[in-house]
Amino acid sequence: MPELPEVETIAVTLRNGRGGSPAILGHTILQARLLWERSLATPSPSEFYDRIAGQTILDIRRRGKFLTLRLSRYTLLVHLRMSGDLFVESTSAPIAPHHRLILDLSGGIRLAFNDARKFGRVWLVENPEGVLNSLGPEPLDDSFTFHDLHQMLRTHRRPLKLLLLDQSFLAGLGNIYADEALHRAGLHPLSFSSDLTLEQSEHLWRAIRQVLEEGILRNGASIDWVYRGGDFQNYFRVYQRTGKPCYNCGTAIERMVVGQRGTHFCPNCQPLK
DNA sequence: ACGAGCGCCTGTCGGC
DNA sequence: TGCCGACAGGCGCTCG
């Protein structure tokens, strides 16, 4: 489910608390309970239990789609993949279905990693760079300019949709925000990256930042049975709007498959040259 | 270097 | 009602 705006929303919520969900910053992890072993990427469960007990949560950030919890000595990295979520709940709450990892915290609360499809992963490491080092730049960083993006696009000859989904190219975009950004930029998902003019690259750069910032403003998107409180799904212009009229021109939105992912676009606003 | 195919998993939805 | 395939916000792997 989660792309950059959803992960950012979760990071901010864990850091500051939100609507009855308390902040976990400064709390100490008393013990861990792993309910699905494969949710833990590294280390082994016994080493994980030993190392995480007594660790205090000092900072919570996001890098791409990863959540990074800086602890006293280690860093806990969480990737939610398709269906993962993090909940802060009372220690006395019943264990919900699909909870995969529970961290009991000081103060009578716990952090629960819930993940119906079991694709999500958790890492406990001394150096987070080992996990994060292959990620591309952060699209919302002040230092990321449209000249940077143009240069990056020119060094590949790949369909735009595939590049935007490639986390080593740019970190944080997923299927929804890639489709939305391409629509706003007026670029066909199969356009070759190396063909973009500087002006088109600037449009894409602006569109990427706009959809991500708007997604964050709306606390992310909530879809299907996975709900996290955001409402950006009400502002999609192409994603899952197959057959419905484009808000710009009225043409029916089309769906195609690119890189085994459903891809939504307006054939009129996003022509393939 | 690239991209297709597949595996990992559970759940929902639409068609018959 | 039940079954069955398609599909789902992701990514790592193998193989051409």
C-alpha cells in the first residue's frame, strides 16, 4: 500500500502522535514478540530479541519508502511493501489479526507491525546504510533540482513508468503516484526517458513534487480494506479511473500493463510521440 | 543494462 | 451460494 506520502504520514504520526495515537518517541522497548518469522529480515529472532530489549526510540524518519527508527545503539528499519502498517496501541488491547511483530514499550503502549500479505520486512542493524545504500535521491529534497532529474533521465533509455518505479533511480514513488505524476506532466508512461526535453523534465519534476506534497497534505491515500486515515484517493486523476472521463479533456482513461503493473493514463493528454 | 516472468502472501471483487 | 480468475499501494531473483 504505502508509497512516500503514506510512509511520511506514518513517520510523523509515530513521532508526534495523532488523534489518540500517542507518540512513541522517547519510549523504551521492553521486549519484542515476533509472530511471523519471515517478517524479520535480519538478524536471527534470538539475536533480535536480545538486541532490541532496552533500546530507546530516539528518532523516527523516512528514507524512500523505508521507516527508520533510530534506537540507542541500533537502527530499526521497516518496509511496509504492499499491505504493511504500524499501529500504536495499548498493551492490554487484543492481538489483531495479521499482527506480525509487536514491540512492547514503556508507558503501557506497544508498537505493532500489521501486514496481511506478509511482504513487509523489518531489519535491526548497526548501520542503516547497508540497507538503504542503493536508493536514489529523495524527490522532495531542496537539493533535488529539475536539472538533476533531466540529467538522470538522459542517462537511461527506458520507459518513464519503469524508471519512476525503480527505487534506485528515485526513492519513494510507487504505482499510484507514478501514474498521477505522469498524467500531470502530460507524459505517456511508455515515453523514453532519453527523449525528454529540458522543459518536459521540468514538468515531470514539478508534477512529481506536487503529487507527493498533495499526498502528504492529505495524509496519504486509503484504498480497499487497508485504511490509514488519509483521503488522497478522492483526488486521483487517473489511478483506478479506467473508462472514466479525464478531468482535463473528457477522454476515457485507459489502463495498460507496464512492468507487470496496472498503468492508468489519458491517451489524449499523454500522447505517445 | 534491461525487462519479462515468477515467487512471496492474503484478501476482495466480479462473472458464471 | 460457491467457485475461479483477476487484481491489489512492492521488490528480489533468475533468465534471456
